[in-house]
Amino acid sequence: MSTLDWIAVDWGTTHCRAWAIGPSGQVLSEASSSDGMGGLRPDQFEAALLNLVEPWLDVTTVDVVACGMVGSRQGWVEAPYAQVPCAPADTETVLAPTKDVRLRVQIVPGLKQIDPADVMRGEETQIAGALSLSPNFDGVMVLPGTHSKWVQISADEVVSFRSFMTGEMFGLLSRASVLKHSMDDGWDGAAFSEAVEETLSRPESLASKLFSIRAETLLKGLPGAAARARLSGLLIGAELAATKPYWLGMPVSILGADALGDAYGAALAAQGIEAKMIAPVDATLAGLSAARMKQKETT
Amino acid sequence: MSTLDWIAVDWGTTHCRAWAIGPSGQVLSEASSSDGMGGLRPDQFEAALLNLVEPWLDVTTVDVVACGMVGSRQGWVEAPYAQVPCAPADTETVLAPTKDVRLRVQIVPGLKQIDPADVMRGEETQIAGALSLSPNFDGVMVLPGTHSKWVQISADEVVSFRSFMTGEMFGLLSRASVLKHSMDDGWDGAAFSEAVEETLSRPESLASKLFSIRAETLLKGLPGAAARARLSGLLIGAELAATKPYWLGMPVSILGADALGDAYGAALAAQGIEAKMIAPVDATLAGLSAARMKQKETT
């Protein structure tokens, strides 16, 4: 791959995704594996990375810029959190130890907030990328996912943020709780919207309405698609109730793809918020690129 | 066991517990196994029961009265729900099919509520038993557990009830979510009380405060005992917020044992509610005994 300029890597708890980037910023190739941070010891990261990117390498040293849980204390090398308020990727990257001289691996630090206590790793790169794609954005970015984030942006800085376990709770409740017997893989948009409205207006009702999904299956034959959409809606509605000070009357961008991003968009639209959708992959690549440019300037 | 009069059985999703009862109502012996309803086909229940109670049998036919998920559609035989408002164990028991002539097995039906949809199986027997132990009780019974129940009692009837997934959520979040890394087996009463107060006063904050347990571990070294108590407190506080119309200014009995019953008691005491504690086993046995007496009257 003679035109390879650098390699971008998004390395989370359960997956690793790499892109070969050309001199003009174009994606030449990509590869991914399930070698997530959660399954690797520190001395196994280099081999896991080579397993993905070796076909792209020749004899020269290539810059690799990685974000995500790879920089946690249990990761390849710890990249200590930067503290908000700050620009989302304004801290220097941390060099990971490598044996292969063809790799020069830089890891982007995450962000922390002291009060209320909160952390992110990987999302700061997406936020930086979204800001480079939408300069001067002032408002709120929503990053749906396992641990969704609501991020207040002003003057190119992350002012504050809050994380929610909505995605992880949906996964646990839909696959491992008594509610699993009520679900199928379908979706019912009307049931979702109704459930969002219920917990957004009465967040304290979440705890009892979860079990009622099971009871409605038993007593009223609630269809599996409606049950699944209802569970998602109850959880996202409760998240919207908690984040109302973030989104009410504010410009909102959703860094979300596929059905989950659409669900957040629909929930916000019902509240009169027309959120801008940004593809997370675009944001990640733009953020890693910005981190690399900054790194080149400072070295 | 010449003095055996009848056999009481509490048969849930994950366990089966049986008691040999003498003529004056005394417990002669007890036995339990992990042959819960969840792991048995309908044709396997009789053998699972005999495995527990055969040492107690001679040649005569013995009455067995069972409550719990054994009467669900996936159980030994379906005992259709009685609909509230009604007395908690006022419906006729259902005879389960047996081959062994020494067994005559009666199953107590559960209760259902149409709007909001809700169901219980097993708890109705505990409630009936608690009522026989506290005649003329008028108020609210709380049954902590995997799916905790809040039950409004008036004139010896269940007027309404609501179920909460608090126990199951605690289990999933403490053992299977990112929060498991923050927990140990300890307990911190002050952290529990503080967390109850937080979500009771601001139930919408539950969603964000869950993740903050992880962040406080990472950033502030939150001890494992405090993290575990805090998770429990956030969930129980949200449950108390949802059930405020049930308990505010009402006599409350908690049918709960051990640490979990104590936790609910402490949470209510902080709100000025001095709940009466009733041992669930006592309530179950009294309820099964009442169901048997009623059965004998009607046959």
C-alpha cells in the first residue's frame, strides 16, 4: 500500500476497527476484529493491531492514532483523562510501547468531569471530529450507545457532560431479564413514541412500567415488537427527562447511526427538537485526523 | 412420619421448598431443592416433588398445597389468575395431575390486575398469610424480591398492586454491567440512605446516577461497599418515588427477611414510616394453611 499516510484506529471494549488513510485523507482500506480492550492484556495489543494492519505496512514507520478504551488503565497504555471544561481533543496523545519499528502508536486521552463524576473514552474524538465538520457549533451533542453521552458544547469546548446506562440496561433487560420472554426482534414506532412520552412526563413511573411489559404480554397479548419498542421508549424517555436542561431550546446534533440514532431523533422530534444527524464513523475519522494534525504540530 | 397431616410447598422459578406439617400446624420437617419451575417440563414436577417429600410419605394419600410459579402456564398445571379487587387466596385451588396415589396436589392461583396490567404468583399466598396473622390489617404490604410488589389492602381484599423490577435490575447491574467492576460484597448504610434520598426526591436522575457510580470509582476511589449500597439505594429510592401514593401516611407491613427487608425498612423509616416486619416464611406457611382450610370447607 504505497500511498498509505497513516492509520486511524477506534479501539473499544469489545471491538477494534482500523482504517488505512491516504495522503489526501481518503480511506484506502479498513479492517476490524473482536479483539476489544476487554479481552486483551497490555502485552497483547500490538499483536492484535498487527493482525489487522500488517497487510498495509511496508518497511517505513507509520503513524497510528487510536482512541477509545485502549487508553484506559487496563488498556495498552494509560492516557490520563483531560478535565472539562476543555476542548475535546486538546490534550497531547500518549505513545504506546511497540516492538515493531513500523508502528508509532499514539493514543488519544479521554475526558473526565469531577462533579458530577463522569468519564468518556472515544467519544471525545467523535466530538472533536463533529466540531471539525461543523465549526462554531454551539449546543448539545448526543452520542447514543452502550453508555450514551449528552455533551454541552460552547466555544469549541466541552463544558459539561452526563453519561447514561440506557443502552446497557436495554441489552440486559431485553436479553437477560424476565422481559426477554416478551420480546422479538421487531419494532413498533407508535409503541416507542408512547413509551417515551410516559417516562418523559412521569420519570418516576419507569420502575413499575418495566414490569408491566411482562404483565401486558401475559394478560393482553402485547406483541413482541411492541414490547421491544416499549422497553426502548421507556428507557430513552427517562433519559430525556433527566437531560431536559441539556436539550430544551438548544441546537442538538446526534452522533448516531442506524435504528438507535433514529430512535433518539424521533424521541426528540416529538418534543419539537429537530436534531442534526452526524454519522459516528465520519466523526471518529475526522477526530482522529484532527488529533494527528495537532500531534504533528506539537512534535 | 406417622403424625404428618399435610405438606406445604412454595414452588418458584428457581427453587422448590416443602414443609411437613403436623395435625396442630407444627412444622415437622422441611426440605428444599433447586428444581424450580423454570427448569422443569410439566411431566417432571411430580418426580421433583417426590424427590423432596417421599421420606415423609407412608401408604395413605396426603394433601399437598403449593403456591408460586408452579401454577403458571409453563408450570405443572395452570391455575388461572383471580382478578383484583378480591381476597388474596379466595379462588379455588387447581388439582395437579399425579400418578402416585399418595399425593393429592392443590395449586393456589395467582392474582392479576387489568389496568395497569400486573400479575403475581406466590405473593398472594404470603399476603393471605400475613392477613391471617394480622386480621383487619388495612394499609400497604411490601414484598421485596426479584420483582417487588406493593399491595394495597382494604377489608381483607387486595384492592390494587404494582410490581417493580428493582431486585432483578440490582442483580443484573451489579453482576453483569460495567458497574460490577465497582462493587464488592460489603454494605454502607449511609451511602444507601443518601442514594435513596437522591432518587426519591429526583427520580429522573436515576438514569445518570447509575453510571456515576462507575465514574466515582475511577475518579474518586468510591469503595466497593459504598458502590453496592449506592446502587441498591438509587433503585429503591426510585421505587419509593413511584409508590409514594401507596405508602404516604399509610400503615405499612414489609414481608421481607434479612438484609433486603431491612433495607426497605430503613428507606421507609427515613420517610417517617415505621413499617412492621413479617417473616416471609411465616406468611407463606400461614397462607398455604389458610388455602388448605378453605379447600377442605369447599370439598
